[in-house]
Amino acid sequence: MRIGEFDFPDKCPEGCPFEESFMKWGQSAICGRCPVFVCAPCTDDDTGEAFCLVKPEDYRLDWAKAWFEWFRDGMHGRPEIIL
């Protein structure tokens, strides 16, 4: 999936430190801000319709850049995103 000038996978990349973590779920979970998690297409179980939580064109470009660099640089620590 493309957000601005950045390409992201449609699913969590192998080795993401948050994949099997408590950080994935909940109100303050880091994954709730990740473009892979919020912009990837999902399917509604009831209707079968495809949707995403945030459309890629509506995702913040400053966050996309921070996440892109974090993935590119080996997923160490946490991405630096400004709320």
C-alpha cells in the first residue's frame, strides 16, 4: 500500500517487535497508529465488504515518514511520532 511517497506492506512485517506484544491492542497501543494496521484492507465479517480504519490518502504524512524510516532502519525502539 502506498501512503504519500512511502510504500508499506498490507500486513505486519516479519520481525515487528509489536506483533506478539501487549502493545498491539488497547487504547494506547502503538499498533493503533501504525499505517500497516490502520490502513490495510480488512473484510467485514457480516457484509463481506472491504474497508480500512483509515484510508491511506487520509493518513498523516509525517507519521507515514516516521513509520517508513522505523521499518527501513530495522524496527528498533519505537517510531517517533508526534501526536
